Amino acid sequence: MIAAVVLTLLAAQTPQQFFDRKVAPILTRRCLPCHNNELDNAGLSFQKPATVQRVLVPGEPDQSRLIETLKHEGQVQMPPGIPLPKKEIEVLRQWVKQGAVFGTPLR
């Protein structure tokens, strides 16, 4: 059900619009507080797409360390504590599946 809704949204938006409307709010709220230009935890800043690319395999969400980490399936589990809601993980999976295209820089 969630995947069908996400796919419908994808069809009506450019990849940059999908990022700005759906992905950016999740990354800003859930990841950016620790993974930003100032803190740069683990050498990963969501304000620098180049650093994020090393944990992504565009088009392959199941091969992407970012998705594995967010699902709490590997050794590294982010965010610490309670995992993201499945709905948010599905949005991020769809973003990676469509190529992990960034839109407006995160602040």
C-alpha cells in the first residue's frame, strides 16, 4: 500500500522535486542534527551530497548501506535507539531506487 502511494507520487514529480518534498524533510529532521558540515559525524554530512554518495548505490536500495543502517539490519544502526518509521524508510528506499538525486541543499 505504502509503495503504491510512493510510486504514484514519483510519477508526478521530477527527482529533484521528490527529494525536496519528501526526502529532505526526513533527512533534515532525522539525520542532519548529527551528520552536518559542522559535526561531520563519521565523515558523513547530508549537506555535502558527495559524502552521502559513498553509502548509496543509486538505483539499488537493497545494496545501499544507508538503507541497511536505517532499517537497523547491520552492525551500524541509525538513528541510535528507535528506528525510523517504515513509511519514512520506504520514502528513502524509493529515492535511492530512482537514483538518489539531490535537490535543494539541506540547511
